[in-house]
Amino acid sequence: MKKLLVAAAALAFAVNVNAQESAGGYGTIGGVATTTVAAGVVGVAVAAAIISNNRGSSVTPPPPPPASCNAGDGAPVNGVCTGVQVTGTGTMTATATYTYAAQ
């Protein structure tokens, strides 16, 4: 958008410069009309503005750390960790499977 505005402003100046007329053969520099010189200067200024805007650097954020699960649980699958809890007293044991979001 910024480049488009610069180009539009330069085009507006170039149109205004080219609309001027010189009377009686005056307004030349070395046989070149001053309007042509002015239009060339505007064109160079537009080109310089576009080049300087195009060479800007962008800052990319660092990638997020890899997802991880608690110690002893399996690796995350689609962002979900799975763990197993075994509890028991005497001869009775119970197994519980649980899931949670990876950190």
C-alpha cells in the first residue's frame, strides 16, 4: 500500500510538471525542455523510493518450542499426551489412562 501511494503521488507530480508550457522557446536546458528534465527527476525519485521501500528487512519471530509431555509419558500425538497410572493394594490393581494437552 505504501508503494502504491508513493507511485500515485509521483504520478500526480509528473502530470502537473508535464502540463506546463514554455512560451517563446524559453525553458530549455541544452536543447531539452525543462518539463522533460523535471519529469525525469520525478521518475528517478519514484524509482529510488520504490527501491528503498523494497529493501526493508522483516523480523520473523522464532519458532515455538516443540511440544513435550511429562516425564514417563509417551511422545505427543497431534498435540495430545497420553499417560497410564497403575495403582494397587495387595492383590488388587487398577489401571487408569489419562490424556492432556502437550505443553
